[in-house]
Amino acid sequence: MNPKERIEELVKILNDANYNYYVLDNPTITDQEYDKYLRELEILERKYPEYILANSPTKRVGGEVIDKFEKVTHKIPLLSISDVFNEDEVRDFDNKIKKLGVNPEYVCELKIDGLAVSLQYEKGILVRGATRGDGVVGEDITHNVKTIKVIPLKLTREIDIEVRGEIYMDKKTLEIINKEREEEGLPLLQNVRNAAAGSVRQLDSKIAAKRNLNNFIYHLPNPLDYGITKHSDALKFMQDLGFKVNPANRVVKNINEALDFIHEYTEKRASLPYEIDGVVIKVNDINEQRELGNTAKYPRWVVAYKFPHNDVLTKLQDIIFTVGRTGQITPNAVLDPVLIMGSTVARATLHNEDFVNNLGLMIGDTVVVHKAGDVIPEVKGSVIERRTGAEKPFKMITECPICHTKLIKKEGQVDYYCPNELCPARGIEALIHFASRDAMNIDGLGDEIIEDFYNEGFLKSIPDFYHLQEHEDEILLLEGFGRKSFDNMISAIENSKKNSLEKLLFGLGISGVGSKTAKILAEYYGDIDSLMQAPKEELLNIKDIGDILAESIYNYFRENRNLIDKLKMLDLNMKYLGIKKKVNENITGKKFVMTGAISFMTRDEIKNLIEEYSGTFSDSVSKKTDVVIVGTDPGSKYDKAKELGITIWNEETFKNVVDELND
């Protein structure tokens, strides 16, 4: 085989391997084989430069350095997409289209959090990559685009075409890069969007090559020129040309199915390997798109549902320290109260001394705060340019803020601890146990919340659980607490008063009394007064209770009568009620999915009802689904249920089941 033929063969082997690995996620050769072929190709290209191909993978390694970014005028402008932020606005978008005489099917796609890119090919060869810019004029970033392994340098057909998509960085890639930068003492990259945008705007392509960028293609500007009349077909067409198209797209028949897609990926968002900031809904038929046209600013045939905004700015008023149930000391940010994703945040954990120092925080800074995983408030960094000189440096404490014992730092660990086992903060553990699922099962009071309440002074003893409503104003300013979560917590606390005696006995934390023994005692005595009056000898006659346990139970009630009296005054149930689980043959043990709208109950009410009767409520139909509840305007779940032969309840059938439960 002559050098020209071998170069062509190696280019094909390596490009096929890249496509299978990066686009299809299906490696066909080992890393060792890939490196061997690449080295051979590099040697041959140095020796025979006249045979170098335009789509050679050696062009991806970086090395081209440009003096400046040249301007590129887009032949077809890259229009912005209008944003909507709730379900009502999504339905308004659909209604406006229908008022214009179109009753469309839609394509739903994930809105990738990255940088828009336009790719131009001539006879199947990549000739230009450009940023969106202002939609009319962008910047030429071809030298960096060529380093992105999922973007084909040569298509499967010799075709002139422009496609558009998103350059992005995977979450894991950002973690790896930031770990390396931290070790080198460099500033951390703040998020995947900025990291991707910063990478493709480097004059030196070696930097972009090291960043392991990724790409999804999602738009063909002129599909009719290729005989394509549906956007879903355009996605398939571009995929067949060798582009990476996100498989998480779906053709839906109506806006209810689009909302199902939004609900599904709102839940899946945190588990995706890349960041998304919304869902894009497009009219599928290209001729209908043309008929709908554009406003002065936006196309009428597409809308982007945006997840609630996450990053906000506020002031770091102070850093205070709390003590965990193990004695661990945690610095916490005291913030000017700020609304993030529907709830007011005034506190956020700062984890440990190293975390604060790595962020370079100073008391008085303007800081960037978001909700990690859309749930936990987190300080991401400070806005240094807003400093006035009045800020104060952070200083780690040396004594426990509760008992003033000198703190220790265990070798090889970043956290400080209070070594005093009698520190009042250790009482947190008893409170956590009381509220736990197997004890009083107070939903909404997890470990961290109880620790916070303890340190705030709201919760020092068991009776304090039943006085938390008196601290409403203060609690509503704490991280993670809005009106709904506060009301739910108070409701759960009130409901715990109705628990059967065995729950209370276990929650009291009597030494040696587990959940099984608590139930035995509750069944045997029936009420707490009878148990409190029981002599040790009587306790010894009960199955599974020996000398040590009998002594423990007897002593507990002798020493804690005052506590029991307080709980009685708070109306806690002191009697054994037996375990009376709600059972219904139509619901118990079955898995349910809902699609469409039910007129007499909301989605949440239906979910709660099913779970109350020990059924399971899911968002997606599978072979394991037992029943699909179908309301008006059902989505694709209805079709899938019919396809799988799953039992379907219409509104009338479901109402009959509900009426039976209420009889």
C-alpha cells in the first residue's frame, strides 16, 4: 500500500473510531490502538504533506493560533427565541398559534446550556464555524471548532450545507478541569456555559483542544432546499450526515404532551451529564413554520420554556458557625434575604474553612448564590469588582461556639470538631431521632434543618417541636423555607400528635428500646400511664425484655415524668392505636401513571391519594405500570399504555374508585 492510500485508510479508521466513541458512545477500538494509528498518521503526514486530507483527525489536536477573530455575516440570521416561564405561558403560546389557524404537532428538545454555533460545509467538508454574535454578524471560530471531536470535519455526503447547534461542556469535564486548576492555583471556571464560551473564544486552539468540548446539532436553517418538510426529519437527516443530535427529543401531538415532556425533564435535569436551562418547543411542520412567520424579534413557531432562574446576587452580611451532632463545626453564610427559584434564602452552608478560603470570601462581599441541584442554597463566589474596602476578612474560630471547648482538626481532614462529648449540641442527635421516619415521622424536618433550628435556638428539647409555629417569621427567612414548606412542616408536626403509642415510645430514645420493643410495650400496656406505673418485675414478664432493658425502661419513666406530662398537655396521643394501613384492592401495591386533566382532582391530589393507599405514582409508562389514569387531552402516555396493553381508567372509572373509597 502506497503512502497516499495508507493515509486515506488511517484517516477513515480514526474518524470512524471518533464517530463511534463520541457520537454513538460505542467504542470500536481501544485507546492504545487509536494512539498507535494516530502516531502512524502523524509520521506519514510529516513525510508526505501533499497527501494530508482536509478531514484528517490530526487537525483536531490544536496548535493554530490566530491574531484576532474575523467577523462572519450569517446568510440566514440566527433569530432569538422568546422565553416563557410557567405552564400558563406555554399554553398561551399554543393558543396564539391555534388562533392563527394552525393546529400543530410539536417537537420538544432540551435547551442545552452552552454557546450557539453555526457550521458551514462545502462538498461535505467543514469550512467555517462561527458564533451567533448578534444574530446577523458572528465571529469565525473555525480553528477551535476543529478541535471538537464530535463535530465532523467531513460529512457522509458531499453536500453544501449549514447547520446550527450548541457547543457545551459536560459537568464531569468541568469538575476535572477545576480540580486541575485548583492544584495549579488557578481561578476555577464558574460554570459550564462560561467554560464553553471562554474555550471557543481562545486565540490559541490548543486551549480549546484541552477542554474536551462537546456539541449537539439541532437546527437546519433551510430544510425545504433538501426536500425536508418536518423538523423531526431534519434532525434525522443531520444525524445521518454524521452530526451528533441529542436523542432526548420527542414529537408530541399537543401541548399537554409537551408539558409532560417538560415535567419529565424537570425531574431528570440533575441526572443529565450536561446542563440544561429549559425545553424548546417547535412546530414540527416546516410549511406551518413558514405560514406562522416571525414577529419583529422572534419566530412565532417556537418558544423556550426556561427553568426558574438560579444565580442571584446578594450581600454576605456575616459568617456564623454551627455545631453538628458529631461535633463538626460548619461555617454558614448569613445573607441579605433573596428570592431564588420561588423561595427566600437568608442562609447557606459554607462547608468548611478551606471552602471559604478557596472562594476568597470576605464579610460584606456581594456574592453569587444559587440552588445546587435546584434545591440546596450555595454560595458560588464573590463579585470582587463590587468591593468598597469596608469588607472584613474571614477568620476561622478556635473554640466551640456552644461550649467554648478548644477545637481540634483531625489529621488528613478539612473539618474542625468540638471534642466535648457533653457539649449541648450533641443533644441534636436525640431530636433528629425523635423526628425520624421510624419514630414520629415528621416530614420536612431532616437532619440539617433540625441542626439549624437547634443552633438558632428554636429547638432545644422534644416539646419544642410543638412550639415551632411560634417562630414563623424567623424560620421563613432560613434557607429552603418558603410559605408552603413551612406550612407543610407545621402540618406534619400536628399530624405526629396522632401517632400510635409505639411511635412515641421509640422516638423518646429510651436506651435499648428499638422500634420492635416499642411496639411490644405499646400492645401490652395500651397506654403510656399503664406503662409508666409498671414495676420492673412486671416488665420482666414481657417477651424479649431482660433485666438490663427492664431497668432502663423503669428508670426512664421515673426520671422523665415531667417530659411526658408536657407532651400530654401538647395533646400528643398516648394510646396504642394498632397499625391500620389503608388498603384497597384497586390501588394497594399497584403502579399508576396519569396523563391529561381530571376535572374533579388535581395531579397532586391524585398522587397523594394513591400513595395514601400504598400505591405508587410514576411519571412514565413502562411494562411495570399497572394502571394509566386518562383525562382530557391525554399525552403520548395514553398511546404507550394501549400499545403495552396496560389497564386504562378514564375519568368515570377513576371517579367510581374514588367514590368507593369515600363510602
